[in-house]
Amino acid sequence: MALNIGDRIPDGTLGEYIETATDTCAVGPNNFQVHDLAKGKTIALFAVPGAFTPTCSQKHLPGYIELADALKAKGVDEIWCLSVNDAFVMGAWGREQGAEGKVRMLADGSAAWTKALGLELDLTARGMGVRSQRYSALLQDGIVKQLNVEQAGKFEVSDAQTMLGQLG
């Protein structure tokens, strides 16, 4: 079953590499429950097939970093970048791209949450295993308000500018 507008996102566990320790998070990979992260927030979520891959690194993530302030000015509390990579890889990619303070780099290392969304992409034949489809979604308190799933190999509807336009 694929995710649809109006659906509540399933709960699951996502990892995030924390750069600076706080009272509640140690430096390094920390696991978070999706429902806890989304509760009471408006979230611009976008998912990519893989960290450090060409379109993801040159267009998708940079667009959300560039428009982070504009998205937040239109009511977005947090921007999430999701990939089927581990938290170490997502942390390194975020550092390399300058995402800190703008985009949360969330890891779904075993694709469990991505599969629960019904948005997995099997790239086993290309040596990449199960990944996420490229998409974006606007979540309000865990409910899908917008969903933009790309056709295979495309980057046309899940970009930051499209999301910004959907915020009105």
C-alpha cells in the first residue's frame, strides 16, 4: 500500500547523526520515533534514492537548503531529508552539504519505514539494494497534506521550489 494524501504516516524509527551533544541527545547516531518527531509540527519531507548520488547532491538537497528560510517563513517547522543510508552516511552528507540548522538528515538504514510508506525502490539489479523512491511530502501533525512522487529517473515534482509553491 502506497502512502496517499490524507493518510497518517506510520510510526517507525529513523536515525540522525547528532553533531553537538545536548541534554537529550549524545554525539553520534541517535534513534527517534517518527510519530514523536512529527507531533504538532508542519514538516517538509523529501526522500532521495541515496546520499552522495548526483541528482541528490547537486539539486535535491541543495534546493531545500537554499530555500529553508523561505519554507520556514511559510509555516514549515522542520525540513527532513530521508534516505536509505545509515546515520553516519547521512551525517557526513549533511556536513558536506552545509545542512546543519536547515535540514534534518534522517536515516532509514534498513528501509523499514520506507517500506511501511510503500515508497521503496528496488535497485538490487544495479547493486544498490532497496532504496527510497524520490518524493516530497508536506506533513501536518503526521498527516500527509501534499505528496509528490517522481517518475523513475525524474526530478520534476519533489524539488524545494514545488514544495514552496504548494504552501500557498
